[in-house]
Amino acid sequence: MWRWLNEDAIRPWQHRSWIFPRDPQFAVKAGRILDLYQKVWNGEQLKDDEFVVSADEKTSIQARARRHVSYPAHPHSPMRIEHEYKRLGAWAYLAALDVHQMKLFGRCERQSGIAAFGRLVDQVMSQSPYKEARKVFWIVDNGSSHRGPRSVARLQEKYPRLVLVHGPIHASWLNQIEIYFSILQKKALVPNDFPSLQALEERILNFQRYYESIANPFEWKFTRKDLDRLMVKIKEPWCQQTYQVAA
């Protein structure tokens, strides 16, 4: 029976979730970010003393102490991790990435928020070459720590050379720091087995330093032209796109 059903051209029991871009300025906001990745702002090439920083928070990273010691991996046998654990607290990891230099900044905070994000900004903007820069563009999402015109005014009052660039809503894939968060999760935080909250912080910051020492800038290939094609595509009815592909 299952084989017969699976041969049907239309399978109504299968579905895929997606989010339609609802931001009326989606293309404009996304385009500015893509331009910055190409070292362009308002149609002009960035100068050597202008920098692009991608920043965000990875919240609620828990330290879980397993109730039985973990067994290391052996030939033909994976690592064994106890299912039950004790919660020892959690960190909010705030990080910023210079997308053209692969320079990383990060800090663990008890909770995210305006004050915590401000400390990350201070950490970056107090160091060379950013404190002497002509402009430092900060690419961020619309999280409460750096949302809207108030965040722009607040940060530019303290750092006049800082330019806050907000991406569209539901477009975290445009923010390169999310790529690093994914690498951190896979390489350093899985499996989650830490004896203390301090040990978790040490793992996060040690991995940050190690990754910075070996990595090159991400090879970002999605450009404004790709964005334009995507915006045309999503304006067409889904069934029409499918028919065109099938035809």
C-alpha cells in the first residue's frame, strides 16, 4: 500500500515549511548587506580603513553535566553519552566577526540584552584598527538588543563612526556570524557534557581563538544579482514555478 501511495504524483501528507518575506523593504535591506560583503556601500568601494562586522547572540547555551561519565570513542564504536544530565546554568554567547579579515570577538554573558551587546561593541571598537577607522559597519538582525532607530542613535552617540545595518526580518541566513555559530555548535558544543559553567565558557572562547588562528574569511557567493533573481522567483505562484520546471 505504501509503495502505491508513494508513486502518486501528488502526496498531500507531505509538506515543507517556509517563510514568505513580509518585510516590504526586504530587497533593499538585503541588498545593502550583500553590497558590504563585496566591499561596497552606496555604490562606492570601501576604503582600506572601513570595516564590516557581522554580530549577533547565541543564547541559552546550557552546561549539562551527565549523570554518568562519558565513554570515549573506540574503533567501530561511537562515543557513549549518558542520556540524563544535571543543568548547571547557561551562557549567552555574543560574538562579532570582521567578515573580510576573519577576526573574531566574543564574550559569554549571563543574559543577552542592550547592556551585554554594548559591552561587545566596546570590546571591538576599543581596539585597533576599529577605534581609528573611518567607518565600521555593524550588520545585525532585529533582536531586542539592537533593534530599530533607538539602537542606531544609542550606538552612534558613543561611536560616531559606527554604522548599524539592520537586515530584513526572518533573514538570519544573510548574517555571516550565523555560519560561525553553526561551526561552533558542531565542533565544540556537541556532545554537551561539561562539569561546570566555567568549563563551558572556556570551551567556547578557546575554540574562538583556535578557529580564528586557522580560518580564512568565508567565501560568500550570493550577490545582488542572485537576490534579484530570487525576488522575481518568489513573486511567482509556487504552482507556476513547479510547472515551468517540469515543462
